[in-house]
Amino acid sequence: MRLLTALFTPRRVLLVGASRRPGTLGRLLTENLGVFPGELICKSSGDVLGEDCRDVDLAVLAVPSRVIPSIVDQLACKAKVIVVLSAGFAETGAAGRDLQAEVIAAARPARVIGPNCFGVQDCNALLNASIAAGLPLAGGGIALVSQAGTYAMAARAYSHDDRVRFSKVIALGNASDVSAAELMAELRTDPASTTLCFAVESLPDARAFIEQVRLTTPRKPVVVYKAGQTDAGARSAASHTGAVAAPSSMLRDALAQAGAVQVSSGEELFDAAQVFDMQRPLAGPRIGVVSNSGGAAVEMVDALAQQGLSVPVLSDPLRDRIAAQLPGFASARNPVDITPVWSQYSQLYPEIVEILAESGELDAVVVLLTHRAAGDEETVQAIASRCGMSKRPTVPIYVCTIAGRAVRATLHPLQDAGIPCFDGPTRTARALGHVYRYTQARARGITPLQPLPDPPHPRLSIDRNELAQLLTRFGISITPSRLCRSLHEVEQADVQFPAVIKIAAAEHRTELDGVRLNIKSQQELIAHAADLITRAGSDGGLLVQPQLTGVEIMVGAVRDSSLGPVVMVGLGGIWVEILNDIAFALAPIRHDDAIALISGLAGYPILSGARGTFPINLDRLASVVVQVGQLCAEYPDISTLTLNPVIVTGTDAVAVDWKSTSP
Amino acid sequence: MRLLTALFTPRRVLLVGASRRPGTLGRLLTENLGVFPGELICKSSGDVLGEDCRDVDLAVLAVPSRVIPSIVDQLACKAKVIVVLSAGFAETGAAGRDLQAEVIAAARPARVIGPNCFGVQDCNALLNASIAAGLPLAGGGIALVSQAGTYAMAARAYSHDDRVRFSKVIALGNASDVSAAELMAELRTDPASTTLCFAVESLPDARAFIEQVRLTTPRKPVVVYKAGQTDAGARSAASHTGAVAAPSSMLRDALAQAGAVQVSSGEELFDAAQVFDMQRPLAGPRIGVVSNSGGAAVEMVDALAQQGLSVPVLSDPLRDRIAAQLPGFASARNPVDITPVWSQYSQLYPEIVEILAESGELDAVVVLLTHRAAGDEETVQAIASRCGMSKRPTVPIYVCTIAGRAVRATLHPLQDAGIPCFDGPTRTARALGHVYRYTQARARGITPLQPLPDPPHPRLSIDRNELAQLLTRFGISITPSRLCRSLHEVEQADVQFPAVIKIAAAEHRTELDGVRLNIKSQQELIAHAADLITRAGSDGGLLVQPQLTGVEIMVGAVRDSSLGPVVMVGLGGIWVEILNDIAFALAPIRHDDAIALISGLAGYPILSGARGTFPINLDRLASVVVQVGQLCAEYPDISTLTLNPVIVTGTDAVAVDWKSTSP
């Protein structure tokens, strides 16, 4: 039996911790589950869980944490899924972590949701196994998986405020057993859930999550709000410096490549959910705007442009058709401004929307209603009935209001007709931007994650020379490099000029002025060598290399505890840290994905030959990225691997310096 | 008599266009002005404006545009300020522009607000000379000047929704006579207005506006919403390419330097206004957060961090004091999580807020209320009465809610007690970020704009050589440059190696591979010269220069029609366009402001010697910026002036290439 079936289509539900005392959680839960049409068994905290608790699909526990292990032990073979609402587990420290581990162990073969969670809701099945006093509106395709109770709770308020309809709400709490990734796999095939939303704080196995996102987004939009973005951002996981990379950037890039819709607040999560659930995808960037205020229309144009959407010029015939409908001072250009002709709103708005929507010149229409229009029931009703989803408009239609709070309830007919309504141009454009980018990502195609090589190579401690051999074995060109341990050895070396000499130990090399470039003669070389030995001693040795000319690129890999092997590429040299122009991808990576990764860099024009630079050999560079990722994936004992710089020319990509670290 | 006195403290008000017919604008205006406690004279459209219309302070006109000139003509010597609400002027085209000019001419000596405007409101004086059916709440210090009627109209809804109190609302409409800058000068000395908000679409004299902002921000915050940010952004005004600069970036930089609070939507404007009006400045970045939800608190930490604000670790004694108040599973760390202990909210929230606010460890406290807490009247009332402004808390206190719309009205006691309340962490943190940055800017000191040199130099057509002389006269080092018109002249030239040879005509120089660097010998030089002549012909000539080594910087100036002379500095070479790392300032500029401008570049670490680069001579570069600005200001016939690159070393800043354009 699928996890989701037991969770959301239970026949028998058991509540442990039921109570009749007003104001208690037990009383609230008893009432919430009271409306459930299936069979409900209520037990208070001290009751024996006997034979009547057999064959329970879903057990909901709201009793003090210390008694949970023994209750779970009694239920293990009686219930399929156990939802533990109680707090006092891993979130409180070491003792709580032990107690939580005890619960999971005792529960097998049953599965556990929580502990320390809000509960679960199925809006269509009238199942409210949660601490919220009521369900969101049913009948929509939005499934919300939220680690924190806040957003699960907010779903109901948002739903009733804006007539947004949900299928299921699941709170993960401490996510001790059932994970976000596992729920995504279940929801992917749930016909009732067509827009999947995830609000998560921790992702202990982010790779598994990304894997599920990549399998899901070709079929359904996945909206992700990952809290703790800046905390994680501060804990840098860069390989060679504390400043260039952070797990949050890695996760952000990996989610984008997986086609996820990424948001940065709960509000943005619900807004995206609303627009995905109510309307079909946005096929292109061309937006028509109808407004009764020129000023607000300008704000809308700005907000749309910031999302990569356009408000294009209309054709002359279309403009003439619109002008024929409008009063004297109104503007038939896009944005169409019907001006404050209050008495004509209910006729003009739907008329103009219809003309724009059916024109073939636009991919969507945004209706902007300021206070007086938004509060006019007749106008709202007219737009809802003539432009709603039941009329199958050719392109999606959205409403944006600039109006007081009291007016918002007037908009319900629009939302009930499948027209999303948002407060203000910024929120409206932000939601449209999400739909547009998702549509584009899906059109480009989203492929499953490349599998990790199996079995991994054995433990390996790698010095610089061994790493050079390994790189060569993976087909990565490295610059020939002669290690000299004395001035005498430098004198004896067979050197190709122009040459480079540098301190072999990479740490503080730049600060010690330990790299000398563009050396033209044996005499210059010896002089630099002597100076470097004075500065750094000769213990670590000096490296003599031929000087290469090309664009400096950094290629690296990092083994993240949650994402696994991650490959990165960016502009090299001093630009790495100052510009932070680095792109990440989960490794192993395919060649065409590596090319897309490089092409997405802000500095890409420099690589592609813009403005007098020469085009680099993109294929060779992409191969280095692919191979560095492969190498990191195959050698789990490499924690970080950095090639900086890789000198890329029109013909080759050659690593000039390389290093790795182990756990 | 001051403009503001006639506008807002009128004794006699005349309405032309009064009507008794329900549903008309004339009727609405008659009712709106009916509550005005002073003397009101109402005339309908056709009435004679006789002796009874003498000594009118404020005349409000709402009659068809074609009759406005004759009415204004009759009123010119009878009224001090004429507010023209009617549309049908410059916004409709050429004929309307002429009509508008006629109105302004006819009005002298009276001043005109509008036409095509919402009107004016003085909330304290009960003056509602606008098309809004009611005033915002009075008693606050917010003055709003809005070009569009939308935001003037929205002020009332926002005010009543969130108990935000206004002093004055003025809509500019076509701003044909009285400008935003003039109103700022008036409002600067208006004791009733302590937070000045401007929502503008066009700024025909942006320099005058900036000048007023610089005079005002040392005394009062000025919040600016400039619509059309991306439209303007697309119209690039760069001197040497279509991609590097745009008036919107110039205006943004100039406003920032003037200490303005810049927002990008109407909603953000009102949020900033609320937080400035209700609470004192935010002296530092340390924010304490109290929440009843761990998940929402993480979102708040993220949002604050994105604004440059911190949620610091509390001292052990402070944590102990807080822990002593909290229930078992709660967290006394910052953010403090009191957990969902519903029954204790009304006691715990104010208690913890007080402890945090008085601790001396924080600069502000944010109270996060999720649905159940925000909707609990007892809790809200307890926070309002114990932490409101009347209790003079040591640091500002703000409330953030994650709750349904219905709950918002419950918050009014907080806002009436001077505690701003915002929906969601993003909006809350955004408002705090504005207060924090304004406080910082004010602490750094904001100086008046440098005056333009007077009188300007006469017309001047400048070729490359004359420009070189001019640069030298302004103390700007330029690289010695020999213009050669044939291979023979190159051979004869006295050249210092390493040298550079390039095509003299700057257009498409890079695309033609027309710059040859690092030439070491006469032989190499001749070979390159021959090749360049093959590519480009010898008509324009070739330039031979010594090769300089240093950081490439671009310094330039642009004469903008609205901002006047603007100086710019950024990373030079190919980086200019690819990174778009350019800073602008109104010219002339002071030396220390030029240093601040350079220090603010994203690439500044490269200039200051970070990571093995060498530090450049900042003073010399700043002098070039100052002098380029001065030059542009003194020669109004220079439209653009570009020095790219200026090679900056540890000792000097030398312009290697320069060009200018004329109108």
C-alpha cells in the first residue's frame, strides 16, 4: 500500500490524546477529526491501545513526548502511518535526538510523520489531522509539504482570503522518517495534486530531493521555498577560499537546473501556487495590460520587465479596434488606459480584455484594477463571467489590484472563475515570471540526474604529483611543470620561454608575490628564482612552467554532505572572488549540461569572443568540467578539487595549477 | 505668501464645476469640499466669476479642458493657486500641449497645480480638494506628492487599513507649473510634514529635484518612487556604447548620494513612510526577533540579512533572563521562539520584548506574530500598551504578521500605539532596511550639490588634439601619442618600447583587431603598422604610444537633458560592458565624493590591492574623475566625454584614449 494512500485515503483513523476539555489541543484534534467521514477511534493519553486499534491506516499522536516511544511500540504492527504532533524531540537537543531515534526504531514497519509537526490535511477527503481549526478550500490541485507549521497554517488563511484551493497539506516537522523527497515521489503520481509546493528548512539529503525534482518537473510544477538561505550562504563551502561558494548557491543552481520554481518567502510560495493552479502555462513573454490608471500601468510595465516579460507595441489594426471602444482621452496603446470612466468600467474592461486575449499578438493579459474599479462588483462580475476559465480564453488572464484591503473580498468571483488576483504590480509580475520561466525550462527539457558511479574507489591520499597523474588519466590537459628544490635545479632545468616560475606551495602564493610571469630568458629566470627562495625558502620548492596565454577559468569540485559531488566553473584568477561569477551543478554532469553551465556565466561574453576578445574552445573547457565532476564522483575521498587557473585558448583548455583536499 | 500656505491653509476656496447631479465629479467635489471649515464658493461650469471670487487662496477647476484657459484668465489676479483637475492637456498630444501652455500663461501671477490631476488634501485642515471620497487619517507626519492619481488615491486606503497617518497629499498630474522640486522645498520647512514621499513618473528637471533632496535629507527622510525605471533603463545614454549606462542608473546613483530612500513600488513607498513616521531611526543593525514559530523566524532572519541587518547572538546573562520566562521547549536564543503556547502569549510577548528592548544589546526588536497570535486581541493589546511609543521604549519596535487578511484589523491598537505592522518578513525587513540605510547616510553627512560653473564657455567644436590640450589644461595626464599618416611616418617616429600601435579612429577598433600591444622592437612595430594599414587604410592614421601597465579604468562624463553634467567611473576595457560596474554622480564632484564613488565599485577590491593585485593611486584617479566632471560642467557643448582606458598605477592615472561628442 502506498504511503500516500494510508496517509490521505485512510479508512480507519486513531487519535491518541483526545480530550473533552475546552482550550486543549486534544479537544481541537477531536473536533478536527470529527468531520472525517471514515471510522475514527479516539483514545485519551492513558488509554490502553487494544484490539480495537488494529488495522489503523493513520494514527495521530498528541501526548507528551516521553510516553511516545511506548505508544509507538504498541502501534508498530497495528498502524500503517503514525503522525506525531508532539514536540520535545531532536529540536530540543541531544536527549531529544535519542528519544526521536527510539520512536523511529519502535515504529517499524509503520512509517512516521513528524515529530514536532502541524499534522496532515486532505481537503477533498475532509481529513483534518492537524492543529488548524479548519481546512483550506478543497477542489484545487495545490499540494503543500511544509516542514514548519507556519506555512501549513497559513495555507488555510491564504486559501480563504484569495479562494485558492488545495488538495493536501503535509507538515514534516523534524522529518525524522518520511522525507520531503519521498513525499514528492508519492505526489508525482497523485492525480489530485497538480502543483507541488515545498517549504523546507533543512534538506539532509538534498541530492535525493533534487533527484525527485528532476523526475517531477517534466510533469508538474514544483515550487520550492528553502528557508535559511542566508545562514547557509554565510557558511561557505568553497574549496580554496572562504568567499567564493556556499551550499546555498549550489542548491540554488541545482534546483534551477532541475526546473524547480524557487521562491524566497511563504507569500511568494502561495502566489506562485495560485497562478500555477488557476491558469494554464504562459507560452511566451508578450503581456497585454489594461488599466484605469496610467501611473499604475507604468509600475506594471517596470515590474514585468524586471521579470523578463514584455509589454509589446500592438499592431495598428488591433490598436484601431481598441480605440473604437475607448472614450476620448484614453490610450489604445499597450498598456491600454481606459481612464477613470467609472460608469463604463463594467462594459469596457471585459470588452478590451477579450479583444487583447483573442488578438494573437499577446501571450497573456493583465487586468489592472485600482481602488474604484476593484471595488465595483458589477465590473468584477462582468470580467469574471466573460473572461473566466469556463470561457476558455485563448491566453491566460490575471488581475492585479492597487486597492485597500476591504476591496479584496469583492474579487472572489474572479478567483472562483479561475482568474488569479494579486495585490500590486510587483507580486503580480513575480508570479507571472515564475510561470514563464517554468514553461521555458520545461520546453528546454529536464533530464533525470546522472547516477553516481558505483562502486566508489578505495581511500586514497593524494599529493600534487599523484593528482597530476589522475587529471591526465581523466583526459585533462595540464601544463608541463618542473619542480625545482634549489637554485641549482632551476639552472639545470630545460625551460621553454616565455616561462613562469612560482612557489610550489599554493597557500599565500599571491600575497608573497610568489608568481612571476612572462619570463623571457634564463638570466631573468635565475634572478626571480633567487628572489623567491629569499621570500619563501626552498623547502617547498619552485615550479617552472611554460607561460600560456588565454582566458583564466576556474574549474572545481566539492563534495557536499547533503548534495554529494558538485562541480563548479567560473572566471578564474582574481575575478573568482571579486565577481563571484561561479556556476554549480551536481556531478557527474553531461557534456551539453556543462556547456549550458558555462554559457550561463555573467562573464560568458568574454569567453565567446565579444568585443575583441577571442572565442575560447568551449568544447574543451566543457570536457574539463565533465571530467572534474567525474573524478570527484569516483573518488569519494576527494573533498575538494580545484583547477585554478585553467588557461583556455581557441584550441585547448590546460590546467596550470591544481590542488585537492581530503576529509 | 508661501505656496504651501495658499495651498493648504486657505481661508477662501473656490470650486468651479460644482454640481448637484448625483454620480458626477462636480457633486463629489462639492461634497468633499463641504467639510472644509473655511469659506467655500461654489460655481457651476457656466457661472460668471465675479467680484465674489476675489481674494481666493485656492481655486479648484473641474470643467472641460477647452474652457479652462478663459476661466484661468478670469482668475489670474483673483486666486493665488489654481488646481486644475480636468484632463485633456499635454497627455493627449500636440493640441493638448498648446492648450496647457495657454493655461500657464493665462494664470500668471497665480500658480497652477495639474492639470490632469487628483487634487490636493490637507488631512489636518480637513481640506479635501480631490476626487477621493474622503481623507486619509490625520495627525501623522507623512506628506505625499504623487504625480499619478493612483498613489494619492491609494494613500487613503492604506491609511485606513494600517492606521497610517498623513499630513498632506498633493497630486502633480502633468506638473505643468508647480514641480516636485518646488514642493519639496516648501515641505522641508513644513512642521506638520516630517516624512516626505514622492511618487513621480517624469522628472524634466531631475537636477533641481536632486538639489532639493540633498537639502532636505539632513533634516527629514525623503522617500522616492520613480516609475518608468526599466523604460528609462532601456534608453541608454552611455557615451561610447549603447550598453553601459542609462539615465535610470544615473538617477539611482544621484538619489542614493543625496540620501533619498528609493523604493520600486507604491506599496514599498507606503511601507517606508509608515516605519519612518511611527518610529525613531534605527541606530544600528542588531535586530532582536521574538516569534511563536521557528519556521517564520528563519524566514525573518533571511530577510533581515538580505537587508544588511543582523540577528546577533545574545549574551549569556540575557539568554538566561529570557530562558527563565519561557516554557520548556522554547528557545532563548535570538530569534527567541516562545513556541505555540497560546494561553501565555499575552504575558510572554510583551515580557520578552521589554527584556530585549532594554538589554542594550540590540538596536531594534521585531515581534513576529503568526495567525493565532496576531488574531488574539488580548496579546495585541498587551504588546501595544506595554511596548508602545508612549512607554518610550529604548529601541524601535516593529511587528510582522504571517496571518490572514481578516486578522489585520486586530492590529490597529499596535499601530495606534506607534508600532508599525507589516505583512510578512520580506516587507518588514525591507522597511527596516530603508530606515537603517537612511540613518547611516545621514550619519555620514549629506552635502548640498556643487554649483554649476557660471558662465559656461562658448560653443566649441573639439577634435582629438584640442581635446588632448583641454585634458592637459585640466591637469589630466595623457599618454604621449604620435599620429602617423603613413608607414614612412611610423618608421620616422621616435618610439619608446614596449609600445602600442593602433588605428586612430576609435569606431570598431577592437572588432578590426586594430590595437597591437606590447610591441618590443622597431621591426615588430613596422610589421604591425603595415598590417593595420592593410585592414583600415591609412586615411585616419595610426597612433603610436608607449605601452603602460596598470589597471584599466573608464572615466567619462555625459550631459543628460534632465540631470545636467554627470560624471562616471568604472572598470575599463572589456569589463565595462560585460560587468556594467559603473558609478555615476552629478558633476561637478568634490574630491572626497569621487573617492567614495570609486570605493563603491564592485571591482574596488582589485583597485585596492586585494589578493595579490597592487593598490592603485586612488587620489590620482579621483582627481581625474573630479576634473572630467569639471570639464564637462564648464563646456556645455561637450555631450559626452570618455577616457577609456585610463591606466592607473601605484603612482599615476594616465588617459590612454579619449574622445568626446557634441550635440
